[in-house]
Amino acid sequence: MLDSHAIAAAAAPAAAESQGAWLVGGAVRDGLLHRLSDDLDLVVAGDAEAFARTLAVALDGATSSFSERFSAWRIVCAGGHVDVAPLRGATIDDDLRGRDYTVNAIARPLGSESSALIDPCGGLADLRARRLAPCSPGALDDDPVRVVRLARLRYELDLTPVAGLEQAATAAAGGLATVRVERVEHELSVLLGLAVAGAAVRCLADLGALEVVLPELAACRGVTQNPFHHLDVFEHTLEALSFLPQVVAALGGPRYLAAPAATGLTDAGPLAPLAWAVLLHDVGKPAARQVDDEGRVTFFYHDRIGEQLARDVCRRFHMSRPFAQFVAELVRQHLRLGFLVREMPLSRRALVEYRHAVEPFAFEAIALSLADRMATRGDRTPPQSMARHFRVARDVFGDTPAAPLPESPHA
């Protein structure tokens, strides 16, 4: 994590040479909430590139162009990254008024004797009142990606949308189809890195945004399952997503998760790669669903169909080939551990074959299987059934401890 005060001190010489420099956005907000950040945003009046290069030397970091749209520069350094962008508008007040939400439109001057917050939109009062309000009536129409950010901020920070905000988001959601897919993917990946991702994804569905950005998942709404499931495919997916942080903790903790970069995903939290796989693990079910002559619902080969759909999603979002392979393989293998549980006691050969099939992401495959199993019947899941699942998980992944049954989450 980055120390905003240390960064500000390092930026002081560059700030003194500029026409003005400010710490803005989430870092100011998080500081007021006593939260740490791994990315900081700076705004400068003048030459952003020169400022960034000077600061990069002070931070012993590497700098590169980050956004052609805003002529922004990114400094990658120990603990995270710092983004430097030129002032948008004639003044810092103009810049802040053009941002998304008031809680993100607070600035702190750098390189000056004054440390007073600049808050033209009333973000500090909204933060204290736990309100999520747009900076302007047209903020979401100006940039529809802010609809996805609404869902994230609402649950990440436990904020209540002000009157009319959700209606404005619903009206703006269709505009997500016109936004650069990389920006949408980034917002979704940040959202999926949260423990409250299940609730945030449901919010996207309620706002009409999910059918625009992830129609494969939206198609799962209302797809009923057999009596062994207590929810439809969509709600089951969200419950599995909501169980995920507890399952990872029960399996030994996030230290066993592959680093996002090792999966091919960048700029995301530790849980995000696995959460993507959980989100997409059953997207093949709508196409696979069949009802036999006796009324039994089946989803034969939904894992294979889902594998291809997961690749399609990654391709549409211009995600890396390694990450597409990571997600697709986890989706294809997500039933396999459950099949092994039914075959207990297991031979060493069966365990080795499974481990070989899911390496180098055995931990992720096991966590997905357990979250999926927990969400099959929710609170009605027999403890002995989960105990068998954990026993096989320990046999496959030797470091997996004996773990209590996770409590049911509320997505």
C-alpha cells in the first residue's frame, strides 16, 4: 500500500515548480475513511509528463503513458502506482465538478502551506452522511462507466444512493455499449476483487447494466434448476461469489491465491481472478438446459459450453490470452472435484490426475468447487457433505487445513 503523505512529500519539489498540484479522488476519500490505497491520483496545472518524470525519480519508479484520452501518466513504484493527469478545466474546482461522485471530488493541495481540503461538490458532507451523490445531473450520461462504479462504491463503502441516482444509472446503462471495453473490464475487475462482489453484481443487474456488459450472465436470470439447487442459476452464481472470501479463508487464506499478474490479469485485487471464474462458472447452463419426459432438469455439458463462453467474454474485453486460459480452464474443471467426492475413497492415481489437470491453479480450482457446492443448497447443505468436500480438498492440496463450514453470506 502507498503512504499518501510520503508521496505528497516526494512530490513537493515537482509541485513547487508547477502551477499547482493536488492529490484527488479515491486516495483523499480513503484517507478520510482511514483506509489504505494502492493507487493515488494527482492532478497538475501544467506539464503532466514533466511532473510525472520528476516524481518517478523521487519514488524510484517507472513511468509510462497511461491514458491518451486524458494525457495521463502512471508511475509504478513499491506498494502500488501513482497516476498523474493534467488539470481538466480552468481551475481545480472545475476539474472536481466534472468528476463522477462527490465523495471522489475532494482534493488536497500539494507543495503549498495550505492543507485545507478543496470540496466544491460537498463530498465531505456526503461521506460523513454515507451518501453517494453524482457531481452533476449529467455525470453518468457523460461517462456510463460510472454506472459500474456506482455498484462498486455503494457496497465497498456502504453508501446509500441519493434520490434519483439509481434511475439516472438505469437510463445511462445502455451507454456502456459505447465505452471502450478495456475501461469496463477494469471497473468489473476492481469490483470483483471485493468481498461484497455478489451484492455489487446484483446491483448491476437491477440497474440494467449487466445485460449490456455481461449478457452471458444476465441470461442466467430466471433459469430454474433441479431440486438439488435452492436458487436459479443467476442467484446461485451470486451466492457462490458471496461465499468465495469465506471459502478462501477456510482453505488457508489469500496467501495461497496466485497473484493476479500470474493469471494474466493486471490492476486488480488478489481475489479478482478467481472471482471472474466463479462469476462465469455456470454461464453455459442456459444453453445446456433440458427437461426430460419425467420433468427432470439437466445441464449436460454446461461446463464445456461455459468454457467457450468464458473465452468469448475475455476476448470481447480484450483480456490477455493467459487470463482467458485461466478462466476457461477453471470453468471447464469446476465439476470435477465434486465428482471425485462421490467416488470416495479415492485412489492416489485419481488425486494425482485431478491435481495435474488443474495445476498450476489447484487452489483456485478447489475454492471454486467449494463455493459452488456451498451455494447449491445454501443453509440446507448437509455438514457431512461439505466435510467430504474439504477432505478431498486436503488430499489434493496438502496445505488445506481442516476448516469449519462457512456461514451463509447475504449477497
